[in-house]
Amino acid sequence: MSGAAVDDDVKVGALRQRFGRLTGYWLALPGGLWLAIFFVIPMIYLLSLSLMTGNFIDGFTQKFHVSTYWHTISLYHDQFIRSIIYAVIVTLLTILLAYPMAYWIAMRGGRNKSTYLLIILLPFFVSFVIRTLQWQFILADNGFVLGTLKDLHLVGSDFHLLATPIAVVCGLTYNYLPFMVLPLYVSIERLDPRLMEAANDLYASKLQALLRVVLPLTVPGIFAGVLMTFVPVASDFVNAQLLGGAKTTMIGNVIYTLYLTNNDYAAASALSFTLMGALLIGIFAYARALGTKDVMEAAAL
């Protein structure tokens, strides 16, 4: 083989190696552009808008008015705290409801696992608003639930659930339950059944095996489920709007009203960034408390 041919082969090999290194970046480019155009740029604009002053009629000017943040927090702190409390309650309820469901489907579902998962996901084929509106009929004062209970004299005639925190929490729990079931199912389904058999051979009861073997190994599913549930619940406004009242307003309702009714874009943007910042701090604190390293090690098993 001539020296020129060897040089060509070396150059071709170098080019292949160089393009091979860039393959991952080329594959990530479409998603990166999508995030930049539809997330990063809007977030920068939203941040800029939160620091502006003015009104919808005269226009907004950039004044770097940081005090808008303190003003909105002091004005709407009750709704902010209420949203966090609702999110914590709903997240805990979804864990209590979703874990047995996911465990049964993963361990006892057999060939019908896909069918059971489809049943859980079936409500998503219906609009989120319509699904929430159905709870108005379920929880109505003379609906089939309260109406029956009142006819049986189990509750008073003036007892009601709509426009109460219970109604809002019920609607949120129902709407976001699948977001907890799916990651838990994936985490439990990956478990080796022989681990339970080994725990039984070591004279562990079913409850002990669940708490000391299954539960620690499904921490990644719990971690993902909490993130997928807590964040959207804290920013939800539909359930409080349709099922709640004046005393159940969440921060999402305030942002919605400021944007679309009052046209106070600066205050709405400031509240949006405050909510996002608080959620990010909560997520990092939650990950640190749970132990990100432990989560990744359990996910790798």
C-alpha cells in the first residue's frame, strides 16, 4: 500500500472519530433548539416582564422594579401557602392510593397488566376540564353521593362539600393519581420476585418484606412520582376554580386572574417566577433529604 493511501486512511479515520464524538451533540440539537425557543427565551422574556412597570393601556417600560416581587408575595402569601399545603396533602394521598394499585398490578396483574394500566390512563382520553366538572355532579348538595347520605340521615341537610378544601383536594387527587401510579409501577415491576422469596425464607412477614425490601428498592419510583405530582398540583388552578370557593383560591388562580382579567403582567410574571423558584428549592431540598446518590443506586439495581 502506498504512502498516499495510508495517509488517506488515516484522514478518513480521524474524520470518523471526530464526527463520532459529535454524534451525541447532533442528536441533542433538535431537542436543545426546542427548549431554547419554547422555554428558555419565554422564561427570559417573563423575567424581564416581571421587572417592568406600567399598565396595559399605557404600556410597560423596563425599570428593573424588584419590589414587585415583595409586593406580590406580601399580598398573596395566603394563596401561596395554601397551594403548597394542598400539594403536600395531595401528594401524600396519591402515594397511599397509588402504591397498593401499582404493587398489585406489577405483582398480581399477570397477562392483564396492560389492561389495568389502560384503565388507569383511560380518563386522560377525556378533557381535564370535563373530568373536573364531573366532580361537581358527584359532590353536589343533591348529587348521588350527598343526596343519598342525606336521605339516609347520615349527614345534615345543610352539609355540603363543594367550595370547600375537601372538594379541591379530591379533584386534585383524582386528576393527578395516574402520575403517581405509573412511575411506581415501573419501579415495582423491575423488582426480582426472588427477593421476596428470600425475605420469606429468612422468616420475614409480608409486611416486613414490603417495608424492608420492596419499599427501599422502589425509592426511585416514589421520587419520580412525587416530582410529577407535587409540581403540577402546586400550580394548578382548574380544580380550585371549578370545585372551590373564595377561601380555597390557589396561587394558580391568582396568576390566571392577574394575567387574563386584570392585565397586570408584571405582577403575574413575578408571582410565576416566585412559584417556580419555591418549587425548585423544594425539589432540591427533597432530593438532598432523600439522597440523590441512594436514589440512583437503587435505580441501577
